[in-house]
Amino acid sequence: MARMRNVPEPLPFVDHFGLSKEDLRTTLVFALSRGGDFAEVFLEYRAYDFIHMEDDIIKETAETIGVGMGIRVLSGDKTGFGYTNDLSLEKVQKAALTAASIASGKFKSTPLRFRHPSRRPSCCPVLRPAHMAGMEKRIALVREAYGAAKSFDLKIQKVKASLQNSVQYVIVANSEGLLVRDVRPMVRLTCVAIAGKDGRREFGYWGGGGRAGLEVFKDVFTPHRIGEEAAREAVLLLDAVDAPAGEMPIVLSPGHSGVLIHEAVGHLLEADFNRKKTSIFWNKMGRKVGTEQVTIYDDPTIPHSRGSYDIDDEGTVPRKTLLIEKGIVRGLLQDRLSAGLMKRPLTGHGRRQDFSHWPIPRMANTYIDRGEYARDEILASVRKGFYVESLQGGQVEDSGKFTFSVSLGRLIEDGRLTSPVKQATLIGTNIDVLKNLIMVGSDLAFGLQTGTCSKEGQDVPVNDGCPTMKISRMTVGGQR
Amino acid sequence: MRDLAEKLIAWGKAEGAGEIEVSVVEGREFSVDIRRGKIENLVEAGSRVLGLRVIKDKKTAFAGSSDLSLGTLRRLVRNAVRRAELAEPDEYSGLAPLTPSTVDAASLRLYDPEVPAIDAKTKIGLALETERIALKDKRITNSYGASFMSDEARIVLVNSNGFVGEYGQTYCGLSVGLQAGGTNDRVEDSWSSSKRFFKDLAPPEEVAKKAVARTVRQLHPRKIKTKNVPVIFEPTMTSWLMGFLFSCISGIAIYQKASFLTDKLGQRIGNRLINVVDDGLIPKELGSRPFDSDGVPSRRTVVVDKGVLKNYICNTYAARKLNLATTGNADGGGVSPNNFFLEPGKHAPEEIIKSTKEGLCLIRTLGHGLNSVTGDISRGAFGLWIEDGEIAYPVSEITISGNLGTLLKSVEMVGRDLEFLSPVTGPTLKVAEMTVAGE
């Protein structure tokens, strides 16, 4: 099972799912029995482990197994869907008939022969799969992060550290004859620290991980650094001032601020919102919406990134997708349904939370490409403004209005970063932000590899990135 | 399901577990999404999931599975006991002691036999009708679609202290989401009705009209200058404020010192208009249940009485950590609200608007920006600007900021319009001042 990604393995039907190829074939035939255009089986087996430390003890551990099958039938722009976690052939075929009922016609008989497309090497080969490492080894990582946070400063009153790791085995089989499998590992180590002084309390958060094994905690994301950075943020916030309120120039930190691109641009270029014309971008393909500085990609193939995968949840091999080129809208993130209806090529962005949901267009690793400015040059251009250091998250609606929450900011005074600033919200309209994004730095970096994106009730792991950037004006929602 | 749970308890004991608890939830769901008069998605499915807690020498391990094959479950129980051995003793751990319950599950009326029996045609028809009525309004320019959802679930909980409990519940919901305005000046909103009993569900007409009114009132918004003004929370906004208050009085946040209300029991945290209750026993409501996930009977808990903090909301574990009694709010490893609400005051909502010379009526928020450690609130917002006691125009691209501690002490008026649209709820509310940031 180790280093499973590069080595062709027999499909583990019997091991994990107890269904043969013939079972899959008949299930797909059942699914098309009422004349649907397309049917797809998604089989999933997921093992998830959790270790939690608090109050100086390893307080609890958990192991969760998720297994099931989702089946969907497409008929025009309609989707019929059923799922079951009982993988007996009887239940599987009952779910197929449920999904079939979306169509109302006759079965169009087509011989179904499965093909196994050749695969390029994995973008996330794993050296030390977390699910195969001993509990003691994993507990040691949690203890190290916890200890680093606890001993960082006497003002640290409370620490929590957790390790989560999972491995997901999927098989996608569809009525076009595609039959592919994937094995997807994931790790995440996070730490929360609470610092207190004179009756005031603040919290800090840090973490790291990726679609990788435990080797990811060796250098950049060492447990020690994860604990220390969480504690550092909490302590720094004890002396933070209230955020200013009103419109002002904004400078965004590299890496962490990528969530702005995710919210302001990424969601609105998901194909479903454009096909349905609810996104503000639906009629702006090929049109200039931002400054020359703005080039944005979504790339699901970045090695070991949290948003990466070798096939999407529809079995499509993904590709790096250009969304905006020098301010001009160039592409959308497609899934099979939208790509088919819009007659556009697949990009490999059809993702789902698990077998009990159907795939929809989602981001993977979204980032704004590096520009030409040096970081110092960008900061020096601001006399009075607001610097975003770390973020809690954001939200957008189709009109393009979006917000994101800053957990730690800084005042910019005469081109220099000064007092730390606590809790503030930035709000804007995506078109305004793209037009006001006037300086993009050369220091492209990626986020903490701990992010999760929610859309229509489905959570998927994502990551995002950006260099240092300046937005000429944006509303900061502070208290003074 | 009960037999399966008993079997796992026997296995756990044989593996060396001191205490063990098993929960099984079996559910069936149906949902249909329609958009622009056609079915977009149709889902029907069933699922079962099992949860397990094992305690050995005061050391705890959890496990869960949707694979209910006996081989997997046997391995899961064994692994859980081995993992518990690797954890460290926690003197506060352990199952809740068995307490006799006076709660009669049937009298809570959580299960409507009509829900599983509604035929697909009726359900699809309700969604179609809701969207059709909404789209008749010319100001509506696009639709996110309408949905009908229903589900039924059976919950079984058994533990080695002798607790055995079981109940069924149903749910149905009807919703529609809309857009108004042109491509570059869009506004959006939605409305829904969620009930346990099918006959209590709002009719399509009511859901559609409410969604239309909520959407079009935001058309042609203005930006405003940054200002400190009184803010009126509509009931849906009081709901999120109550949700934030809940996260700050949850016993877990308290023992973790992750709340600004830590060590405030018995103290004044709001003015006399603030009365907050958690009640798990209101018949038919979405937040009611006979017992919590620790097997503790549900009850009514006064949380804030005339501004004084009376109780933290606890599960068995948080209660032990805080040396308090559990309030019967365990939910998995955490704590969750039952029906958690701000009690109504005496004012009509119109009266509250009329009383405001200049201010913001908050109608929607966007983003995160809630910090329970400090009580700080900072969120993107949409609202209606009030001038001389009347709604003047909609405003957008603003943020509101303040602090929950300060807000609770500066509540000026509480409406009488309490409705249980969701389990965490409250009536219209007016606070003296928040910072509204705009240009």
C-alpha cells in the first residue's frame, strides 16, 4: 500500500468494496434503464484518524471508517442521485434505479467495455503514509507542537494540538467505459494557543500538512514551528489595537492572503454559476475585468498541496487552468455536467465531499501568479494603510460581494509595518478589487495547507496562494 | 440496531474496556431541487452510521463507521481499546451515571408518520409551485431554484452503565433562493420553512412571497460613510447573535478558557432585557430530543435571567471539569444547543424601527469574524438604513463591528416576534451602538 501512487495495482474491488467489474457493469445498465444520457458509480472507502492533546494530556483519539457508493444519472441538465453505505448488490442496484428515475424514456443499449487510461506519475507520491505509521509516532508529533506552544511564553494559558490524517480509496466507473481508481492520503497538524494578560485573552492559530505523508513535518511544517507560530500570534494579539474603520489602501501578506483570490475570483469562475448565469462573470469571458497585474490559475497538480489530486471525483485527469490572464477572463473551472452543457473541455475540477454527494465544480489550489514588484517597494508606496498578516477565512456571494476576516493585521505608517491590529473584516466587490489590485509582488507563496472550502453543503480540502499585493482602496470594518 | 449495539458493548468489555457506549443512527433522505420550472436534482438514499466511545482506566478513545459489517466493527472495537491504552488518564472522563428519566419521548412529538409517506409527486410539486409564484414577480431576474427536503431518522443509544434509549424523528423543508437586479447590480436572498410535521410546513405562497420581498428590498443599495449608530437585528440576525452567544457559554469553551464569559457565572453580562433559555422539551420543535448523546434526559435550562448569567451549557465532561451539573446538551464529543433562544419582549418590530432616528436595520451578514475568546464581532453586512423612524434605502458593502459583551449590556428594545424558524433563535432586537464601516 505504501508508495501506492506510482505502481499499478490490481483494482481492490474485493478488498474494499466486494463488487466485481461485472457488478459495476450491471449497475450502470440498471442506472440507464430509463434512458439517461450518462451514469456513473463512485465508490469510496475512507479511514480517518484523529489525535487530540489538551490540558497537558493526550485526551482522546478517534478512528472513523466511511464506506459507500454514490450513483448518478444525467439526463440533459437533470441529475438523479442515490447513495448507500450498504454495498450489497441488492442495495447498490436499488440506488441505481432511484437515480435512473430522473429520466423518462427507454434504455438505449450500448455495449460497455471498461478501459483503464494510462496515468502520469502521481503529483503527490507519499514516502511515509500517516495511516501506516504507529500511533506512538503520531502522538509524538502532537506532543512536540503542544510543547512548543506551551513553553513559548509565560502568557500562554491554554494550548490545543491535533493531528488528523486520512486515506481515501476511490473508484470511478461510468457508462462511457471509464474505470479508474485513486488513493489519496492527507495529513494536517494544527495548534491553537490562548494567551492572557491583565484580564485580556487572545488566541492564535497555526498549522501545516498537505496531500502527503508524515515527511511533510520534517522541514517547513515542523511540529515545533506550528506550535510556536500559534503561540506567537496569540501573544502578539495581546498588544493589538482595534482595527481602523473605513476605506484605505490594503497590503496583503504573501501566501495566507490567497483566500482573497479564492473568494473574490475563484468561486465566481466555477462553471455552474456561469452556466446558470448567477455569477457576475457569466457574460465577461474574454473581457478585461482587472489590472494587467492580475493573472490567476487553479492548479490541482501542485506537488503535495492540500488541494491536489491525480484524478478528480469524476475520474478526469486535471490540468492547470488559466482563469484570468493580465486582467482578462480566460477560463472556468469545469465539471462534467457544466462542460457538457456549455460544450467546453473538461478541466478536472469536478469534486465531491464524499460518496453521499454528487460532484460540482470546485477549486483545488488557486493562486495569483507572481508579479514584478519587490515587497519593500509595495510597502513603501503606502503612507497610511492596513496590512493583512493572517486570515480566518472568507465568504462570497454571486453578486461579487465578498468579505474576509483578518485575525491579525498591522497598521502601515509611512511605508512601515507598525502596531498589530486585532479582528477586522474586509469587504468589497470582486470587480472593484480586481480593478484596484495595482501592485503584485514577486514573492509568490502558498497558504498553511490546512484550508477547507464549503459550497452547497459540501466541504473539500483546498489551498491557495499569492505574492505580496496592494489594493488601492478597500473597506476595512474596524471599530474606530 | 439495539441488538447490534449490545453486541458491541459485550465485545468492548471482553477486550478490556471499563466503559463503552454505542450509538447508531439510521436515516432515509429525499430531496428535490428544481430550477426554472424543471427538476435539476433528485436524491433518495438511506444510510446507517455507528459511533463508539471506549474508556479504559480513565483513558478515552472514539470510533465511528458507516461500514457496519461485523468484521469491521470487531476490528474497530479492538483498535479503540488499544488506542485508549495509548491515551493518558483524564480524571474527568467517563460515561454519565444512569439517571431515571421522566421525559416521555412520544409527548415530544418528534416523528410525523406522514413525512415518509408523502409521494414524490407532491414533494416535487411543492418546490415547482414555490418557484413559479416567486418568478411571477417581474423584479426577480434569476433563480437559484427551489427545494423540498424530507428525512426520517432513528437514533439508538446504549451504554455499559445500563442506559438504553431510542427515538425517531422526521424533518421536512421547503426553500427558494432568488436574484433581482441586472448583471452588475445583483442582489440575492432566500427563504425557507423547516418543520418536523408536514402539515406545519409553510405553504409555497408564503415561502415564495417572503423570499421575493427579502430580495427586492435590497435593490439599488447605497454606500454610506463610516458611522457609529444604533443597530436593529431582524429575527434571523438575532439567530446568529444567539448562535455566537451559545459558542461563548458552551461549557467546553468555558473550561478551555476560550470564551470572554469564562468565570462569569452569577454575574451580570447583559441588561435586564436579556433572558436566554435552552429548552430541549418543546413539543415538535427542531431542537427537541428526549436525551442527549451522553444519555442524559433533556431539560429546560435558564441561561441568562434578566441579564445575569445563570448557567453554562454542558455535557457530562464539561460539567465535571467545571464542577457543575450537566444540562443535557451532549452532542458527540461536543456540546450543542437544543432550542436556544432569547425570550420575547413587548415591542412590535415596527415600533422598534419607529423609535430609531438614524440607524441600521441588519438583514444579512457575510463572512466569519466572530471571536469567542474576546467577544469581538466583525462581519460584512447588508441592511436597510433608517432615517427618522422609517426605512429610507438599502445599504451594502458595509461591515458591522462591536463586542458581544458590550452589545448585551446596550440592548434597548426586544421585540415580541419570537418564532422557531430554527432551533437557535430570537425576536427583533435593538442595540444602542455598533460601528458601521463604509466609505
